[in-house]
Amino acid sequence: MMDSNTHIQKPCPTDYNLVKKSPHPFLCSSERHRQVSQLMREVLIYKRLQAHRRLIKMISYSWSADEIDGYVIFEYMRVGSLEAYLASDAVITQSQQLDWCLQATEGIAFLHSSGVIHGDIKPENMVLDDSMCVQIIDFSGSSIDDLPPLCLESTRYFLPRPEPACNVQTDIFALGSSIYHVMQRAPPFEELDIDEIEERYKRQDFPELINVFCGSIIAVCWR
């Protein structure tokens, strides 16, 4: 199980309003099969979720009979990821940051009400539409109903646990780290390596929140 996927995502050559997600062409057949399986999971989840204002639209999909090649086409968000925007030199108001946190929370609540656990919540997996509103992406490793997750959260968004299962609590923990990232414009413990972060999280030693806006909300998510 991996903490992220390595699918290729690029604008469709015939329509730059769309983006095509497919397995990396240079992977071995077994790895391509794994990535197609993730695409199939994503399609399954989109069929359940249908349209929602916190999700980008799935346009079409296809895969080969042997399941070593395939693709999913989505609408393309030109602004890019929330993570990249936070890291840019753009002027961002506190009101805008709060809106993004509320929008992310709304999207995750919708997923949970639909029987879906995202399993990799972070600003990298949120994009901004033309109205600068958050939309949640990447369900290729998500859990739905009784199906186990196909990936795990990145270290800064990962709730330490003995079993690599995802549930509402693990998504909420990741949401707390994402809110921290949005309000601070930097991820939790940005200066530390992942091994140190893992050890601190196991001790429930999280970043200081006294001067962090929304700190009390983040603290609840991290409990």
C-alpha cells in the first residue's frame, strides 16, 4: 500500500478544458495493473457521488480487458492545487483561508455521508476552480463501503494507528492538518523530516496552536 499514486495527469490534446489521468507509460505491467485498479476505484466512487459543488466532474473513462491500460478524463482546473497556491506569493486574506477550510470540510462531510473515506486528505488533493473555491480530487486510493483503501495519507496528515485502515477519524485528522496548512500557509512541522514527524505524532506531540487561527478546531481534529 502506498501513500500516494504516480498516475500521469495532463491536459487532453483535443480539449484543454479537460485533463486525462492514466498509468505511467514506463511502469512494468504489474504496476500498471495496480494503477488501473486505482482508476477503477475512482470511477466506482464517482458513480456513487455523482455531481457535487466540492467535486470536479468526471467526463469519461475506459480501460483495457487485461486491465493494464486505461484512463479517466476530468474537467481541468486551471488555477491548480490549493497546496501550490498557498506556496505562491499570492495575497491571501484570512477570510479566503476560512472559506477554503469550510469548503474542504463541506466536501469531506459529503464524502462521509455517501459512504466514502478519502484516505489522502491534504491541500495537494484539493484544487481551486475559477471562483477560487475548493474542490476535492483523487479518489484512486479511497475506501467505499467495505472495500479497503488502496493508499494512505502522507506523513503530516497521517493519524498514527496499528492497522492501515481509513475511517472517519483518520480523514478528520488529515483535515485538521490541512486546516493548519491553509491557515499557516505551510504544512505541520514543515522543517522536520518524516521520521521525526512520525515519532512526534505517535507521542501526540503536535505543532503549537496557541497563535494559530482556528487552532481550537485543529486541536479537536487531532485528538
